[in-house]
Amino acid sequence: MSRYFTKRTINRGKAPGSLVFIGERKSDETILNLIQYNEKEIDDFIIAESDLESIPEKIDTEKTSWLNLDALHNLELMKFIKSHFHIHPLLMEDILNTGQRPKVEDFDNCSLISMKMLQLEGDEIAVEQVSFVLSEGLLLSFQERPGDLFDLVRKRLVEAKGRIRTAGADYLCYALMDTLVDHYFDIIGQVGDKVEDLEDVILNHQDQNISTTIYKYKREFRVLHKAILPVRDMLLKILKSEDNQFKQENRQYLRDLLDLCQQALESVESYREQLSDYHNTYNTIVNNRMNDVMKVLTVFASIFIPLTFIAGVYGTNFENIPELTYKYAYFIMWAFFVVIIVGMVIYFKRNKWL
Amino acid sequence: MSRYFTKRTINRGKAPGSLVFIGERKSDETILNLIQYNEKEIDDFIIAESDLESIPEKIDTEKTSWLNLDALHNLELMKFIKSHFHIHPLLMEDILNTGQRPKVEDFDNCSLISMKMLQLEGDEIAVEQVSFVLSEGLLLSFQERPGDLFDLVRKRLVEAKGRIRTAGADYLCYALMDTLVDHYFDIIGQVGDKVEDLEDVILNHQDQNISTTIYKYKREFRVLHKAILPVRDMLLKILKSEDNQFKQENRQYLRDLLDLCQQALESVESYREQLSDYHNTYNTIVNNRMNDVMKVLTVFASIFIPLTFIAGVYGTNFENIPELTYKYAYFIMWAFFVVIIVGMVIYFKRNKWL
Amino acid sequence: MSRYFTKRTINRGKAPGSLVFIGERKSDETILNLIQYNEKEIDDFIIAESDLESIPEKIDTEKTSWLNLDALHNLELMKFIKSHFHIHPLLMEDILNTGQRPKVEDFDNCSLISMKMLQLEGDEIAVEQVSFVLSEGLLLSFQERPGDLFDLVRKRLVEAKGRIRTAGADYLCYALMDTLVDHYFDIIGQVGDKVEDLEDVILNHQDQNISTTIYKYKREFRVLHKAILPVRDMLLKILKSEDNQFKQENRQYLRDLLDLCQQALESVESYREQLSDYHNTYNTIVNNRMNDVMKVLTVFASIFIPLTFIAGVYGTNFENIPELTYKYAYFIMWAFFVVIIVGMVIYFKRNKWL
Amino acid sequence: MSRYFTKRTINRGKAPGSLVFIGERKSDETILNLIQYNEKEIDDFIIAESDLESIPEKIDTEKTSWLNLDALHNLELMKFIKSHFHIHPLLMEDILNTGQRPKVEDFDNCSLISMKMLQLEGDEIAVEQVSFVLSEGLLLSFQERPGDLFDLVRKRLVEAKGRIRTAGADYLCYALMDTLVDHYFDIIGQVGDKVEDLEDVILNHQDQNISTTIYKYKREFRVLHKAILPVRDMLLKILKSEDNQFKQENRQYLRDLLDLCQQALESVESYREQLSDYHNTYNTIVNNRMNDVMKVLTVFASIFIPLTFIAGVYGTNFENIPELTYKYAYFIMWAFFVVIIVGMVIYFKRNKWL
Amino acid sequence: MSRYFTKRTINRGKAPGSLVFIGERKSDETILNLIQYNEKEIDDFIIAESDLESIPEKIDTEKTSWLNLDALHNLELMKFIKSHFHIHPLLMEDILNTGQRPKVEDFDNCSLISMKMLQLEGDEIAVEQVSFVLSEGLLLSFQERPGDLFDLVRKRLVEAKGRIRTAGADYLCYALMDTLVDHYFDIIGQVGDKVEDLEDVILNHQDQNISTTIYKYKREFRVLHKAILPVRDMLLKILKSEDNQFKQENRQYLRDLLDLCQQALESVESYREQLSDYHNTYNTIVNNRMNDVMKVLTVFASIFIPLTFIAGVYGTNFENIPELTYKYAYFIMWAFFVVIIVGMVIYFKRNKWL
């Protein structure tokens, strides 16, 4: 799991800043999507890989442009983007390294924001890196593979809902970041609901594999924590810095996003505590149950072992055992047995073992 | 439980700021209550839903007004309130999202304060969101359903006790916040008393379901912690800010409230530690008891198993067993048994097993 | 235990600042003691409750005065004190609420300092609230019941030892606070000594109720922690504030007191860690002992159960069991038994079970 | 393990700053390597120990020089270096003490940076100290033994890749530090992969020595933590200081390195949490398994012990046992046995023991 | 153990600042040693107790003087020192209270530095308080009993090694503090080596008393932690303060000492974590071993208890048991036994119990 968050340097020893894709290649497709808009119009292009050279002429600096790339592994394309948009080598290295921790970095005329897009695939959380390069009037977004959570933002752009068509590239960037953080809540909610459901299972001790289940949920919340914590740090950094690509009038939206991240972190923390409490409670329940099992065994053994011994004694073949010939001996033995059993049961009852 | 504190975004992808109620609809009723007062007079209106349009003319800007709404789910009403009182879209979104973390937010001419109203319903803590919108001379309060803790404040207003009639809307807001925090103490006290009572049960080990009980109390304190911690942060933020809706002369009341929150948090923390100590102590007691059970079993088994074996040996039907024909063999066997039993008992006594 | 630190609001809904005694009424007596002194003289009055009105004329503003009241529950008296000495309503509320967390609060011309007086009563720590109201030349002290730790300070005043007669009301206040903190050390030391004595008991595992004992000491250190931590915060606050009732020349004594509190907190923390270590060590010892018990049981059962089975086989009454008629069969069986026993013992020895 | 991080002072009582090698002598060889370069040329010398005196004349102050020494134990050499390069005694002491914690220290005209070079040797992490002395145009590097991770940097120097040939000694120092930190990631990744693989082993409980394995990985992450944490502190200190050997234009590379260290620390922390979760989960699984074992034992014993007792009773040799002569008694006994067995099985099924 | 760090006030109620020795009297001897030196000469006097009055005339203000006293319990001497050297009463109180936490305190013309001298006596760490009073040209040092770690510093003084003869009283004070901290490392190293050795014992589970041993080492590291942590705080305080007895040119030595303390603390912390890991690992190993024991018991009991039952059935003396008369019945029974045993063994093998 932690693999998604650990930079495995393949370019060790190479000049820092050289162009190498680090990560798992998740797709073979290369999709480029350019959306340009101002208050009145909006254009949406899908650009063919062969048609790369046409990008510069397509971009209309009068409008706000959003160029979305779904193919980090395509180094040719990356090289073209790097040179055409004058992207700093260190920045490009960060984009291409999908093991990157979420962060913001300010360069001369642009800011890099990298975050994790989390998606629940079955029971596992799939982690994908999304990087935004934000400059005046232009937002580049880089994803590892096609398919994302941004369709609703695209719809809002087309339908010209809210401030989105007028508020510039930084507001668009905020809207996309907000979508990612919103989806963290969806995942927290979905995993959290499963965690809440565990409570009944544990308290009614219906299941044996609960420790494995608890472990798995803990792991998912660790993934969430590692995705969200640096986003909070990042937002704090953006808000503290006097001078970056986010305009003052859009800053209150970022503050809102910061509150959301704080809340998400507290939820994650709370669920982790809850899982720890589950674990402790479950352990105590298991111990109690073992105690019950031991008591049953002990009660049975303590009652019958001495009785069996007595019976064994009168099963011996000694020639001279006076009791054997006494007429009521057998019945006396039974009476004796009953006395012992009743005594034992009373004793165990008093000790609350029965 | 954490559900009350996790924003589940239904408006994902919509423009941030659009009007959607997020949460569980707890009531169908819509109650509007307007209280207006100055030092000399006080008016108390219940406004019918159909009579909404009359609100503006009823509000007397010479007096301090408190408009209380018990119906977040009523979006028509919310829309009217929003447009009539010029409430910022982000602020309205916060009010309508009942999964909101308690917070304060300052807007141009008003402040939003959202808190949790906690109420013990049976053994569970019910969580309801209360939002205050405070501006000069006017306090709006939004609740999820009718029924609240504010009747005593209303009584004080009517009876003109203390500073409340003269000290403005910010003091009224403080008085309501104080009521909520005071009630946290009531709940801490009530749950805390039950926790204290647990001590006897644990130390005298009278109950098996204690781990479940401990778990449940831990959960309640987690709810309390999540309700109180952000209130403290909020008060710190209000007190640090130079310029907000709270007047300097009322600030010492807020400082007092901050002390209360700090104290409430420490109480919660202390009870949580106490519950953890309970858990550990209980586990050790269970272990000790299991040890006792094992010892009983081991003592019985260790004494009688060898004896039964001996008896078994003389129960075999071999034709040639010399001992069987010896006249006192049976009595010698018994003597041997007694020696073994006595020896074992001494051995176990010395090892403190008996 | 936490009850002493949790404000249980009886005045919920009343105007903040109204006069209500909150806490357990610990005494019916009302004792007023006024001590006035300057470098040369000292007067010590016990004032009767009926004689309240005489207080104002008795106070000599040329001297330093210390008025000590042992009766928080006497609201009549409190009202008189409040109005005569012009005490702020919030301050009076803090004095009367014995569930108050220790704190300092600065008002216009006086400071409130509230602390806990701890006393060991048997095995329990009794908690009493002591509040000081310090103004120029006058110190009021409020206690819940007669009997305190201040007799030695009174003796020093009478005997005119050290700076105490010349250094003003703030130094007197410091001397009283110092006495309270010094007594914390006494209690830490006394409980700590008992904790140290536990070590032998645990490491030699002589006792079964140790987990209960550990729990009880943990609880006492939690009481101490809750009494001392806010005192440290309070002293830091006094020392940081430029302008309060403590004169610069007496501040180094407060710094000394701060060091003491820090040291007391570290001692408490250290004892708590020690108790946790005890708990863990004790658990492991219990586990080891259970392991030993299980081994004894297993060794006995594993050796004799198969033997008993063999004996049982030859106790069957089949008509045709060839071995039974063989003359040495019985002795061969015994030889076989011995071989098995010896083999088992060697096996268990090798596995370190014996 | 901690031995590599604990200064064992052999020079106790000597003047601080005297020349003593503290640590394990890891090699007998002494290798000196001098690389000098500017944008156009690069020279690479291996200097014989006997040829020490030639170093001064070889160093060309027009170029950037990197003198690498692989022999801390060679005090003669150290003395020469110390006096020739005017190295401060405290700095030299730090270089020679291989138990040093990573740190940066600024001296008049040079900075000392000491770090740990970690290498996986089999399952163990080998720790070696590398110290850099950075001054204008000259970088000295000190290693404990020949063989390092810097070959790729040397290759980049020779191939003149990237900025390395033009950016001065501080950039070279950064490149070497980057290589060390990069290698931390390699090790975290390699150990981390083994940790991830553990998950299957634990959840399918195939192995008994897992607690030992978990312990060993925890130890390795502790080594990593102790190597990386001070590097982060060191970088923070370098970046905060206005004035040191690192030029402003190279500082963003250090910021990048700081991010890497932060990320490495979070990875290490996350793996440690994961290992703790493993441990807890494994303990619960072991407990559950023990419970299962106990249940099997209890079921067998509870069913057969009473039956054996009944059989024993009718094996007694009393003369008068009426049942024995009844013709169908034996079959009735069997019927009774079957009823007991079936009843027990149903009982245990209902209690979920079977 | 914590006793050495807890002030047990015997002077409760006395004027703060009165002269009382608090602690265990560790020696009856009184030794005074005066060393005076400048760059050229050094004089070393042992002063008899009767010769106290001669001290003033012996002290040569042109030289640096170090007066070392080994007798805190000698209150007469202390009084003389106090009055002759004009030592502040609070300072004197701190020197005489051996339960003091290490600290620095600046007075008008001198600084008090108090530290703990730790020495390993057998397995226990002996704690002794050493206080330094540093003023211009004069260092007083106070120890609880004769015998210390400072002989090597004395030797360096005599041999005039390093800066020590020229660098003033503050450097001397640093050298003595450095010696104490250096010795902390010796102790950490020695206890640490024993801790490292534990690893084999635990992983090969050769010992039962390991939990006691772990507990004892934990206690020793707690002593070390309590001695070192305040020293770090103290050094930070000295370095932060603009104006104290330590000259700027000697401050880098203090920074070095601070690094050492930081490193010592990290080592202590790391060993404590290691001991906790040991404890957890050991617990799991014990649990696993118990599991093994239980399995052996269960396997034996489950196999033989049913067989013994069968044998018991055919040992009954019913008149009509048809099987008994069948010729091969006995052999069929044995065949049945073998089938059951083999089946059980296969079953247990499949469940990995064998």
C-alpha cells in the first residue's frame, strides 16, 4: 500500500531533473483534452497524439484554457509539453514521479500542485496521481490514465453554472481540487459505514475473521491519511504565501477547502481510534469466551475425573476387597457419586462458573 | 457515530455554494420564532410559514432581534432567508450541511458560528447542528428540529435578568453558546457518573459484558470530544481576531467560555484515560481468573489421572498378576493413593496453587 | 474522582454571574480570620458571623491584610464580601464553583487565583478548592471548610521570619501558593513510596490484587496531574503578563514555583509510566505462570492418558485376548509403561517443559 | 544496532578537540581520490599515501575540487589534512567520531555536513558515516572505508551531464547528499516490499516466527529513522540560515531534498505503524487459534469423560449390581451413550463451538 | 528510583530560602579543594575544615579559581560559603536540595547550574547532584560526597592541555559539564550493550525472567532520561539568553554539548522503544509457546480419551455383551483403534497442529 507513496528512484545518479517516468504504467492510451472558455463561449477539443504540433495555435490566450493529459508514461508527449510550455525540469520530474507526496511548489510563473485521486475499487482504494500546473489563464492537468472524477466540473463549465466561467484558471484549479477532496469524503463515508456496521458484528461476536477485517480497514484509513495530510499542509502553504497564482478573491474558497481537509483528517483519525477500540474490545471478548470454554472443560473434568477414579478402584481385580461383597455397596457408591456431583455443582455455582 | 461529523457531499460537482440540504431530515415541522427587545420592551412572535413575507416589516432595527428557525430542510424558507438577509452562498451552504464541523467564519458584515447541540436520549448522545448568523443588532439561529435548550435564555430575556436585555446581539449569541457548552458539562457529568459507577463493577468483577460497556462509553466521549474541540478552536479564533461581531466589552465572557471548553476537554480526556485504565485492569482480572480456572483443572487432573491409571492397571485381566492375590494388596493400594494425594496437595500448596 | 474537576452547572440558564454555590457542602461552620501586619506589628482577629459589619472598620489600609474565609456555602456572607470588596460577578461565580479548574484571571484592580488543596485521607486524595483574590495590600482567601495547610505561614508571620512581614500581599499570596505546591510534593512522595514498594510485590508475584492496586494509584496520580498542570499554566500566564498584582521583585519566587510545578509534573508522569510498566510486567508474569500451569497439566495428561488407555484395553472382558494368558505379560506391560514414561520425560526435558 | 548512533567517548577527560578515531575500524586501506573540474575539463587522480605532500600543489583553485578520503582510521593522514586545510579541531573531532548523529555545523569559512550512508547487507542495514567539509570551490568527503554510492555522480561529472560541471562545490555536495537520500528510499522500498509480503503470511497464519520477523523489520526502520530524522533537521537548519556555503541559486535543490526526507520519514513512520498493526492482528489470530484448540479439547473431553465414567461404573466388580444381569442392559447403555453424545453435539453447535 | 528527582520538602512552612539540607546524607567527610591557575602557573590546595577562614585570603582574583566542596550536609560550611561569596538564599536552597531537577538560574553576578552525576554501581545507577556556581573568574562546585569524574579535567589543567588554562572559569565549567554528559554516554553504552545482548535471549526464548529484566532496564533508562532532558532545556536556555556568565567565544562548545544531549536523548528514547518491542515480541513468543503446549495436550487427549472410552465399554461386566464372545473381537477393536489414531493424526496434520 505504501508503495504509492514511496519514491522508488530509477534515476539514481542521473542528473536531478532528467525526464524519467517513475511508477506503474497504468494505461497505454494517450488522451489530450483541451477546454477553452470565457464568459460567453466554450470550446472542447480532443487532440490526437499525431496532432500535437497544433496545440500552440489552438490555445487562445484571451480565454481560460484547461489542457488535460491522461498519459504520464508517454515521454515524447511530456517532452513536447515541457519544451513548449517552458516547464522547469524539477517540476517535470515531480509530475512524472507518481510516488510523489502531495505538495505545492511555486516556480517563476507557475505553480505545481500535485494530489492523489483516490477511488474505491471493490474493497481496495486505488491511488492515482494528479498534477496541476497553474499559470495565468492556463491550467495543465496530468493524470496517469483516462477516466477521472472531473466530469461534473466539465458539465458545470458547459452549463455555465456559478462563478466557474468567469473566475479564471485558479478558480478552475480550486474546483478540481475541491472535487478530489469531496471524493475523499465519499470514500471516508463508504469505508466508515462499513466500519460502523462492524460494531454489531463485534459486540455480538458473530465472526472470527474480524481481526483481519479490522486490519484491512486500518490500512485503508492509513492510505486516506497519507493522501489528505499533505494536502492540508499544501493549502496552508498556499494561503500563507503572499504571492502565488491564486488570486485574493478566490482565497476564501481555499480556506473552505482547508476546513474540509481538517475535517476529513479528524474523521479519519476518529475512525482509526474506533478501529483500535474495536480491536481491544474484540480481544477482551475473545478472552472472555476462552475463559468460558475453560470453565466448561474444568467443570466437566473436575466432576467426573474423581468419580471415574472411584469406579476404577472398584474395577480392580484384587482378591480381597471387602466392600465388593457388601450387598448395598453398589448403591452406596452411587449415593456417594450424587453427593460429590451436587457438592461440586454448588461449589462452582458459588464461584459463578456455572 | 462519526456520521454526524462527516460531510457526505450530495452536491459533488455542483457549483460550490448552491442550496442543498445535507443530512438526515429530523422533522417535518417548520417553526419560526422572532424575539425583539430593548432595555424596556420585549416582543415574542411565532411566524407562520405562509406569513414569511411579513418578516421584513416586523423587524425593528432599533431593537435587538433574534430570529430562530427550526427547519433546515425547508429549502423554500432558506431561499427566502438567504435573499432577504443577503447571506453569502458559502455561509448558507455551511448552515445547510449538518455534517459540518463546528466553526466560525467571518463574512463582510456578519459572522457564522456553527456548533453541535448534544442531548442524551437514553444511552445515546443525539447530535443536532445549531448555526448562528450574527450581525449588528440581529441574530439568526438555525436548528434542525423544534425543541432546544434555549428556554432558560428566553426566560431570562423576558424577566430582564442580568445584562442580557442591554448587551446586544453578540451577548445574546454568547448566552446561547454558553447554554450549549453548559449542557456539554451536564452530559459529561451524567455519562461520567455512569463511568465512575463502573469502577465497582470492574474491581469486584461482577459482570461479563463490561468490555462492551466500556466500548460504548468510549464512543460517547469520542462524540463529546468531536463536538467540543472545534468549539475551543473557534473561540480562540474569535478572540485572536481584532475585528469581528463580538464587542470588546463582551470578550471576557468568551474568554470564560474558552476556559469552560478547555475544562470540558480535559474532563473528557480524563474519562477516556480512566476507561482505558478500566479496560487494562479488567483484562488483567480476566487473565487472573482464567489462571485460577486452569489451576483448578490442573490440580484435579494431576492428582486423579495417575491414580486412575494405577486403578486401571489392577483392573487388567492378566492371568498372572502376583499383587492381586496378596491379602492386603487392596489396602496397600489405598495407602499409596493417600500418600500421592497428600504429596500432591503439599506440592501445590507450596507453589501457591491452592 | 473526576467529579472534583467537572463543573456541574446548577445555574444553567441563569444569568452568567449570579451567586450560586456549586459543589458538595463540606462543612456547616463559618470561620472568618483577619490577619493584619506591617514590619512592626501583627494583629490576628477571629470575626464572628454576626459581626460582619465590623470588617470594614477593622481593615487598616496602612497594613497588609489577609482575610481568610472557611465557608463558601454561606451565601449571605459571600454577598456581603462581594458588595463590600467590589468583587466582579464572574470572579465571585468562579470562587463559588468548587468544580473550577485552577486558573488565574486578572480583573481591573485585583487578580483571582484558584488552586486545589490536596490532602491524603487514608488512601484517597481529598480535593478542596482554595481561591485567592489579590489586590494592593489585601489578600482574600476562600476555602471550602475549616482546617488547612497554612498554619506554618501564620507562624512565620507571627515570628516575623524572612521577608514575609515586609514584602506585601503578593508575597503572602506566593507563600500560600508555595505551601500548596509543597504539599503536592508530600503527596507525590507518599503515594510514590507506596508505588516503589509495589515493585517487590510484583517481581516476586506475591499478590493477586495487584492490578486493582495499580489502577488505584494511577487514579491518584491522575488527580494530582489535574491539580498541578493548570497551576503551571497559571504561573506561566502570570509571569508572561506585564502588568498584574505581582510585583517585579517577587517574580523570581514565582519562577521558582514554576520550576517546582514542572518538577512535580515530571514526577507524576514518571510514576504513571512506572505504573504502566508494572502493569505490563505483571501481565507477562501472569501469562508465564499460566504457561507453567498448562505445562504441568499437559505433562501429566500426556504421560498418563495413553498408559490408562493401555491398561483399559487389558481390562476388557473379551474372551479371546491372547496376551492375557502369557505368563509375563503383566510385567512386560509394566516395562512398556516405564519406557513410555521415561521417553516422555526425556522429550519434555528437551523441550524445556520440565 | 543503536551502537552506530551512540558516541562512546574514548577521549573522556582529554581536551575537547583532540584527534582520536572513535568507532569500529572497518578497513585497513587508505584511498585518496581527487577530482578537479570546470566547465571544460575534468581531472581524476588517485593519490598514493606516500604522495600526500603533493596534494597542495595539485589543487587548482580555478577549478572545483573534490577530495574524497576512504580512511578515517589513518590518523597521520587526518593530521595532515587538518593542518593543511586549516580544519577546526571540533570539526575534525566530529569527522573522526563515527558515532556522530547527522548534523550540519558552520565554521568560519567552511561547513561540516555529516550523514549516514546506509547499505543493505543481506538482511542487515550496514551504517557508515560520511562527512562533507564544504568550502568555496573545494569539497572534502570522508568515508570509513572504500566503496560507496557515488559512482553515478562521478559518471555524471565525467559525462558533463546536467548542471553539475558548472554549479560549484555546493551543488556537488548537494548531488552527493541527494545520492545518499535516494538510497534511503531504495532501502525503505526493499525492506518495505518484504514488509508488504508479510501481510499474506500473517493473514493466512502460515508461520510461527512472525513475531521475530516483525521485530527485526521494526529494528531496521528504527535504524532508518535515526539516519533520516537528523538529516531533515540539518536541511531545515541550512535553509533557515541566511549565510552559509550553499548559494541561493542552489537552495531550491535543497528544498527538494528536504521534501524527500519528509517523505522518507513519513514512509518509515507508516511502515512502523503497519508493523504494529501486523503485531496486533497476529496476536489476535494466535488467540483465536488457541481458542479453537481449547474448544476441540473441551468438546472431546466434555463428551467422553462422562461416558467413560458410566462405563467405569459398570466395570466395577460389586457382587450385587442389578443392572448387569438384565438382558438388554448393555444395549440400553449404548442407547444412553448415543443420546448423551447427540445432546452434547447439539449443545456445542448452538454455542458455535463446532 | 524517582526519589532522586522528587523534592521532599522538610522546610515546608519555613521561609523560602532558609538553609536546610534536603536529601540522603551520603558521606560524613568534608573535603574542600581549591585550584587556581592562569596560563603560567597552577596551585592546588586541600583546605582543612578548621582552616575555613583562610579561604578568602587564598583566592587570587588575578587567576581563575575553582573551589570544589564535597560536603553538602555540612551546614556550617555552607553558611560560611553563603555569606562569604554573597550567594542568594534561593540559590543556596537549590544547592542544598539534592532532589532538585537539573536547571540553570541566573542571578545578579553569578549563574547556578545544577546537574546529576550518574554512576553505574553494579546494576543500579547511582544519582548524585552536582551544582556549579559560576561567576567571573571563580567557579564553585558542590558535590554530595567525595569521589567524582573530574580527575581527568584536573589532569588536563595540570598538564596545561588545550585551551583550558587560558579560557576562563566559564570554559572550565563547560569542561566539567562535558565530562558529566560524556559519562552519560558511557552509561547509555554500557546499559545499551546489555540491552542488545537481551535480543538473543528473547528470540531464542531461553529465559523466563526476561520480563523482570526488561522492566529493570526500562527503569534505568527512565533515570537517564530524567537526568538528561533538563540538561538539554538548560543548555537551550543558556544559549538563548543574551547575557550570562558564558562568554560568546565559548558558546560554540555549549552548542556542541547541546548536540550531545540531543543525541543522548535520542539514544535513550531508541533503547526504550527497543525494550518495548522486546516486551511485545516476548509476549507473543510466550503466547505461541502456550499455544504449542495446548496443542500437545489437545492432541493427546483427543486421541486417547475416545479410545479409553471404548476400552472402558468392553470392560463392563454386563452378562450379555455379544461382541465379547466373538473370536476376533479383540483384534477388530485394535484395528478400530488404529484407524481412529491414524485418522486423528491426519486431521491434526492438516490443521497444522502437528
